[in-house]
Amino acid sequence: MFINKYKQVWTNLDALRLFKIIKLKNSVAYDKFLGGVTLTFYPINIIVTPFIIPLVSMRSARASDFALKMQYVVMMLLYCVLALVVVVPLTPILYAKVVLNSIYIAFNNKRQDYKGQNVVQLIISITFAPFIIALSILIDLLSLPNVLLKDSKNFERKY
């Protein structure tokens, strides 16, 4: 028990040390005048390349912040397109899963509140499943920017 506890404490201390290093690196490396240029991401920095000279020459915190937010917008659009490319082809599989689960429940559920409840629930799930799947995809796409633009207070924890 003592060895396991020592190992757990050592792992926690190592993680805490890494969090502090990342936090220090992020606080030192960020320049409020050039942050939009220095914090670019690989596919997006190609789009920002023509704007590097004006951003560096202006040395404006607002222009840098605007450039950084525009990169986030492009990144969010890329994530949404990627999510659509991955999820839309899987929609028939999701629908088939709903139908198969409903059929299984209809044949195996022995406790019905009223006679024919299993058949009614089977018909309802087959009828409304496409709408529910489409609604869940839409909600996921609308909530994706909120997840990507979370407050940077605990930004280091994502590493």
C-alpha cells in the first residue's frame, strides 16, 4: 500500500510540475501585440501569411486579437465540416441501430403498461428516429464552437 501511495503521489507531482511548465511557457510566449501571428495553427497560418507584415507593423493589440479570433473562426468551421463528413455517412447506421434496438425491446419487454405498448413504441421510434438523429447532429454542431472557445482559465489542463 505504501509503494502504491508513493507512486500515486509521485505521478500527481509530476503532472503538477508539467502544468506549471506549460502555464509559464504560455504566459511568457504570448505577446499581446503579436499574438495573432505567433499563435497560428498549421493549416490556418497559411491563410494568415499575407497579413503578417501589416500585423507586425501595426503592433496593435486589437488587430492581433482580431487575427487570432479569425483563426479560431476558421478552425471552428474546419471542425464543423470534419464533424459533418464523419457523422453524416454514419446516420444510416445510427438509424439501423435504433430500429434494431426497438425491435429487440418490442419482442423482449414483458412489462407493458397497456396492451400493444411495445408495438406503439416500435412504430414511434421507427417514425421519429430520423428527426431525433438530425436534431442531435444539429445540436452537436451548434455546441461545438462553445466547446472550442472555452475560457482559457484552465487552458493548460487540456494537455
